[in-house]
Amino acid sequence: MSDRNRKGDIMAKAATNDEKNAKTLSGLPESAEPRRHYDIYAVLEAPQELYFGDEKEVNINIVEKVRVATAKGVVEKCYIAPSKRRGVERRCLLWSDAGGRLLMDKLQCGIPNTCCRDDCPVCAVFGGLIAGEKTFIGRLTHGGGVAVAPEIALEKQRAMHPALIAKEKDDPPMPYRKEYAQPGLLYPISNHLLSVTQMEFGAAAYAFLLSLHRLGAGNPKGLGFARAAWNGRSEPVEPLLVVDSYRVPLGERPLVSPSITDNQDAVHRFVRLAETYKKDSDEEAFQRRLGTEALEFLQSCAAEFEKRVLRTDS
Ligand SMILES: [Zn+2]
């Protein structure tokens, strides 16, 4: 084989390796900041009736429910689908003010037209898709949302279905009914981020906190943290919130089984699981923040995001 041919052969092999690497590599830019996993666990409480619909029956908008097997038999429970929370979180981010423009206008990134740019703080965690061109794998996933108590939804009459408002004004108003999840329901939920920097986590923390005010379809909206005391004490009550940041999962996951129907029981289990983790491990490997400390951590990450992304021109 002549030198020239051998060189060509080596170059051809190198090209195949590059192609292979391009298919194997994540496509994420390298980061000087270490990446860790982050989990948010919370028990949310509805301060008033809420509507999270998914179906419509004749003249009644139905609240989304799931059927769950419990010790008392099969019951129906109200449900906040994780995909709904995800949608509200992403919109909260994109519709935030960034120096007179909404963030979506500043980034040229929307729903469903995600931008998929390497430096987009939204696509970086939520993922994106440009059909046929580029897929950005989301590193944020959502879970939970099945209510604890199997309260049957309330049905209330509304004056007119919104779809009919645009119709002939002369038509008599058409009464319709809407189901609402009862006030005081508890919804255990969780958000998980896979291999993100603390800076990237800031967007998720900001979106999570801002979405709480705006969860629900129609009015009224909004959820708060349920509260209880930690460590078997009676005071002070703190939010039922856990934030983990770690390289190794060294704690129990404070998930509440959907088969539990008693609020006290659910809260007790959440607290007990949240307090079960390897406390002596080094913080780099596993760090768990509980209650007020967890909330303050989310708030400081969200504040850093606001300063860095929403308040600067770049
Ligand atoms: Zn984007």
C-alpha cells in the first residue's frame, strides 16, 4: 500500500470514529461546574376548590381522576397529572419578564417551537425538539400528583360555557356544570433533575416555585405547601418539602403511596421517609435539605437565575 493510500485509509477510519462519537456523545457542552442530580419532593395542599380537567361529558367538565386500590377497596382520587405541572412550569419561565420583553421573546424559544440552542436555560433542563433536525433530551422529569383523600369532586353550576360566549349574543345563556376537586386535598409530588449544574437547577427551582401560584385550569388556581413539624416535634411547623442534591442516592425517597387515604398517615410517612438518609456521608455525595432550609435553598437558586438570566441583556 502506498503512503498516500495508507494515509487515506487512516483518515477514512478517523472519519468513521467521529461519526460514531457524534452518535454516542450526549451533545451537551462540557461544564466547568460539577453536575449533580437534584430531587424536589413536596406535599402540596389546595387552599380552595380546584379544577384540573381532562374530559368533558354532556354539559359537565370533569376533573381528572385515577382509580386506586386501597384497604377500603377501589376508590377514585383527584389527580394533578405530572405533564400538567411540567407545562405550567415551562410557561412560567417563558412568560417571565426579561428587561421589558418576555423571556420567550428574548430567547426566541417557545412552545411548541423550542429553540434547542446550547445556551438556552429553558431547553437545557426541559429539553426541546426541532422536527427532523435536533432533539434536546430533557433532564427534568415530574412525578406524583395523586391526591391522598378520596374526596369526591364538587359539582357547581356556571352561567355559561366559555365556548358559547363567542356565539350569538341573543341566545339564552346555557347553564353548565363543572366538577371541582375539594379544598384541603393533599397532593404528594416530585421533580427530578438528572446531571445538571447548580446554575441549570436555578431555572427548575424558579419554575417550580412560580408554578405553585398558577396550577389549575380556570379559576380559582394555586397550591401551597402542606405544613407539619419535623423530628416528631409539635413546633415549629415547616413546609413539607425536601430537596436533595447528590452524586449517589443515599436517602429514602419521601414518596407517599397512592393506596394511603388518610392525610395524617400520609404526612407522617412523608416526614419519616424524609428523615431517613445517610447523615454522615460527605455533602458532595449526598445532601438533603428539609422544610424551611429546603425552601430557602430553592429560593436562593431561583434568585440567582433571575439575576443571571432575566436581569441581564445578554
Ligand atoms: Zn430554548
